[in-house]
Amino acid sequence: MNKKLFMYMKKVISGEFVLPCMIELHPTTECNHDCIWCIMREHRKDYGELSHSQLFSIAKQLYEDFEMKYIFLSGSGEPLLNNNLFLPFHYKNKTYSNYFELLYSFGISIGMSTNGELLKKLIE
């Protein structure tokens, strides 16, 4: 186990107030499937997707204010359907080709819940 994570868990167990070490981000409620068993099926039309500026603001705050190192992309839809993830991001005179590259440059590890159908898009 990572030493930093171990120390974090020790603080949590001792009752010390700590900021979250990971957030779950829902980039979109859209999905490329319509599974009859999906519990989020009814809510997809209610929310939409995070904009490019919202995604950037979240990443910047995690990096500058919270030193957050883990983000998990999931939600009520397929995260990779949000095309804003694949647009360029600009930060301190540097351009990053997509959201994943920006997060990586901030030292933020990325996890994702996906049905896998659009992974080719991410790899490209």
C-alpha cells in the first residue's frame, strides 16, 4: 500500500477531519446503450453533461486548492460520450490535447467506469 494512502487512512480511522482523497465525477448522463436493467435510465434526460469550462474548473480546483490526486469518471451514463473531454485545455501557457492529458499533467490518477465501447476514441 502507498505510504501516503496509509497515512491518510490512519487519520480517517483516528477521527481526524480530512479532505476527500478522491472524487467521483459524472461528465455526462448520456449513454450509448439502453439497458433495461439500468437504474439511471430514467434520469438521463434530467441532467446533461459538464461543459468544457466546468471540467477545467474542477481539474484546476483539485490541483490548486485540494491537491487531490485521484478522480473517478463514472455517472449515470457513459463518461466518454462527453466530447468536451477530448477538446484542448489551456493552463499556464501550455495546451493539453484533452482532459486526460491535463489531469495527468496535474499528477491526478484517473479511474473510469465505462462499457468499453468508446475506448478506441480515448486511445486515439
